Amino acid sequence: MRPLPETVLLQSFVTVAEELNFRRGAERLGLDQSALSRRIRKLEDLVGAPLLERTTREVSLTPAGRSFYRAAAAILAETGRALDEARRIAQGKAGRVRVGYMAFAATDLLPRAVALFRSRHPDVALDLRYIRTQGQKVALANDEIDAGLLIGPFENADYHAVTLCSEQLFAVAPRGDPLFEGGPVTPLRLADRPLVLGDIENWGEFRFWLDELFTPLGLAPRPELEASNTLAISGLVARGVGVTIYPESLVRALPPGLEARPIEDPRFVSETVLAWKRTNRARALLNFVAAAREASGCAS
């Protein structure tokens, strides 16, 4: 197989084919005519056939030259587009960022980060995927997402991790519930009430975190019922089946008939962390990280 011609040879031929004049072609390329002629001869040697008919008065394309001109012009145009796209991706002006997020980030933090990022980088595509925290860790490891908004803490030497916010945990119950009477809502009072919590499959990290908060107090609350999403959990609580525990981000979107009070213990907080691989230095991703940190208003 013969070697493919260099781009500079293609550009030289296309220019002469468009001008049908070596002098004007050389002027466009900033060359002298002898150098341009050598390039055309080299290209014809690679093709194995003449591409141009030359006389003292005119230059014309051979049949092979006309066919080759169409292909060469298309190659140069596509190469130009590819170079421009690669340049824009390297500068963070184009490309795609794949972001995983969990329920606590969905209602406020993610929308604010996305809105800010899109206002600054409108030509970068965002691929948003709802994935529970543990699933995001797997997706990050497998390069299925570029960044994850997950429940912290998250410590791994192979990843950057930025705590975007730390939210107070709230007790959620029907409006007028006795839990909200007779003083602050404490972990002890919560442990005495039937709980409706997210199931282990979808809320595992949050459930493990709650266990870590209650266990040092000698408490081991167990859910009366489990559900997989906030709609079901809130609906069950609204019907008086039990009470639940939400971070502040979910409290802001409570349906009518429910109210929330902070749990009076400084340890009862939930962290939202943004994590991404240290080896992933794509400019578009780093721009999203910057937007998320700024949008959070509490990035560390």
C-alpha cells in the first residue's frame, strides 16, 4: 500500500486546482513556483498518475485530477473541522461532561451548578445521570461518568473530592405531630418513633451514616417501613405511618401537609461531595468543577 500524501501536498494541489495557475497558487501559499511544482510532482508520484495538464498557456485537471480534487478538498475540510473541534475541546469550549448525582443534590445543588455552567459554556454538552452514591463510585472507576455528586465523606487517593455543602439533618413528620411539641427534636426522641427510611439498595450510604450517628448514643433505630424514593417516603409519612429523616435540601421540597424541624445534635449533618479522577484533567470537566464549587456557596 502506498503511503498517504501529506496534508501540505493535498493543500498545494487543491490550491492549484482552484486557481488553475501556478503563479497565483504559489502566491496564495506563500511559496515560489518551483517549490509548488515540486510538491505537485511528488503528489503525482504518490498517486502514480498525472493530476494536472500543463502547457505554456494554461493548467487543467486530468480526469484523475478532477476526481482527486473532490476527495482532497473534502479531506482538508474534514481535517480542518477535526482540528478546530480538538482545539475547542482542549480549551474547554466544546465536548461533553458526564455527571452522576444522587437525590440530595437533585433539588437544588445540581440545578444551580448546571445553570451556572451552561451560562458560561453553552457549547459543552452535559450528560446528567441519577445514580446512588455507591453506584457513582463504580461508575467513576469504570470511566462511565466524569464526576459524581455523592454522599460524603469520600476519601480515595485516586480521586479529587471537594465537599460542596454540609447540611443539617431534619426530622420530618405530619403537620402538628407530637414530635414537634415539648421541646427540641433530639436523637433520643426520634429513636422512640416508628421510622420510614430509604431502603438499603438505594439509600445504603445514608442509612450507614445514620447508624454511625445513632450508635455512639447507644441508640439503634430500625425502620418501620422502607421505600426506594422520596415520593414514597414522603407519602407514607404524610399518612401517619411514621416519621423520617431528611437533609435540608429535601426539606425545601416537602409536599403540603408535612413539616420539618432540625435534629438538635451538631453531628447530625450530611455532606455532599463532588468527586472526579485525578487522571481526568479535561478542561470542560475542570470548568464544571469550578462552576459547582461557586454555585454551592459553601465549597471548601
